[in-house]
Amino acid sequence: RRACHDGVVTKVWAHRGASGSAPENTLPAFELAIEQGADGLEFDVQLTRDDFVVVIHDETLERTTNGNGWVADHSLDDLKRLDASAGHDGFAGVTIPTLEELFTLVASADVRLNVELKNSRIPYQGMEERVIALIDQFGLRERVILSSFDHNSLRGLAEAGVGMPLGVLYSEPLWRPWNYAVKLGASALHPSLAATRHKTVERSHENGLEVNVWTVNEAEDMERVAECGVDALITNHPELARSVLDAR
Ligand code: G3P
Ligand code: MG
């Protein structure tokens, strides 16, 4: 068995906020993640019919709200009438946040911001530009990493000289993904836990890339990826991850 990297202190990024304890991708989930000691927040963005950037994972509303249909078919006003508590007790009335609301919440918090562009199923026209405009409006460039499963979108951003770190999301093991990421102009790999290999972490670091792994929810997996030297683990349970990593 190949030895793992030494010397990397793995960070904790909260997946959709502290989504194990609060409704995913809502302001209370992000506040809780910060309280629980997360170093970063991961969240998903989509566009409304009237071109507002909103923080929600699915392209459709059914799973996480009391609404129906496509996010893209609703105006922001429509979406703000919905309850996004998704059955979590004590969170009734919580709404889908806009990216602007989330940035306002975290403006003075010391956390990294992983904006996942949800543009691989619906190629939202102009979403990247709107997200970047908000990042600049809030002066958050130094804290943001953009990621996407749509690698054409990432390539477009790299070619345009976006000047922010880009993370290549993937679910299944790839052949020499570090070479692919370098060629794409990205600065990080974002593999699923199942697609994460020791060799990938080693080669990525040799090539100046970060490796940020999702979704790591079990204590023993947290130990294992930290031992492997991943830069961040993305988890629904930042409090657990904090205690596991701080005890190492
Ligand atoms: O960004 C990591 C992870 O969130 C990617 O998958 O479906 O949870 O957005 P998903
Ligand atoms: Mg995500």
C-alpha cells in the first residue's frame, strides 16, 4: 500500500452548509456550519427565470421546498414564497437564499466559499458572469473557489482568465485526472469519495493542484482521507469532522 502524504492539514468544508442538522443550502445551515467550526462552505447555485442567482441543489423544487417544477421557470418573487425547511423541525418559513443574501451573511466570516455552478443539466445562459459579478461586488475573490461538473464551463472560465481557482468535479475514477485538470486550467480536483485515490492526491500535489473530496460523512472516512493528505473534506457533518480532525 502506497504511503499517504504527510504535512497537509485537511480543512472541513460544510456540504450545502451543515446539512446534516439544518435544511440544506439555507442561511441557518450556513450559520450553523460556521458555528461548528467549518473552514469552508460548499453550496450550489442556479438561475431564476428573471436571472437572479439562487442557492439550491436540485434543478427542481419538489425535494427541498413545498413548490413544484423547475427553478428556472420561477421568478425570484415566486421562489421567495416557498418554504425550504424540507421537513426539518424548527426551521419552518426558511426560504431559498439568493447568492447575495449568502454573501451578505458570510462577508465578515473567515471561511472559504466553494460556489458549485449547477450548470451541467441546464446550461444557464450567463450564470457564470452573474456569479462573478456578485463575487466582485462583495470583494470575495480571495476566498472563492468555483467548481462544476460541466468542464466546458470551467474551460471557458479558464480561457477567459477568470483569475479564481477552479475545481473539477467528478464522480467516477478518471485516468490521470491531474493531467486533465492542469490542461483544463483548473487548480483543484473535486472527486467523490469513491473516486479518490492515494495516487491522485500525490500526483495532484506534485502538479500544484488541491484535492477536495465529497461527501465524507463517516468518521472513519474522515480519518482515511485526512491520512491521505486531501486538502479539504466536504461533509454534511462539520461538527463531527472538526472533532475527528482536531483529535489527530
Ligand atoms: O461540490 C461537491 C458536491 O456537492 C457535488 O455533488 O450533487 O452534492 O452537488 P452534489
Ligand atoms: Mg454541490
